[in-house]
Amino acid sequence: MTITTAVACPEPEDRSRTEAGEHESESGLATAEYAIATLAAAAFAGVLMAVLKGGDVKGMLTSLIQSALTTG
């Protein structure tokens, strides 16, 4: 006795030409989005480092940490 299972999966050839053309025109789009997000994150990190190296912010953060550690 043999049991078989049939699964209906469309073959790549079954796609319409417009569907295939849309996919090909968007190839590399995700990579570009990742590149832009990576550059934005690096720029944000640079700005954050510049702000944290400033004397006013550094003193405020040091004061905040010292007060948090001595309260408990």
C-alpha cells in the first residue's frame, strides 16, 4: 500500500511575464535599503560620539551615574 501526497506548488514557468518583470526590476533593492540603513546608523553613531565627547554632556552623564550608584 503506497500513500502519496500531492502539493500544488506553482512552477517558476507558471508566473506571468509581468510578474517576472516586476521582480527583476526590483532586484538589488533590498541591498540598497540595507546600505542606506547602515550609513544612517553609522552617521547617528558619529553624531552620538561627538555629543558624548562634549564636556557638558559628559559631566551630566557622570553626575547621573554617580548619583544612581550612591543612592542605593
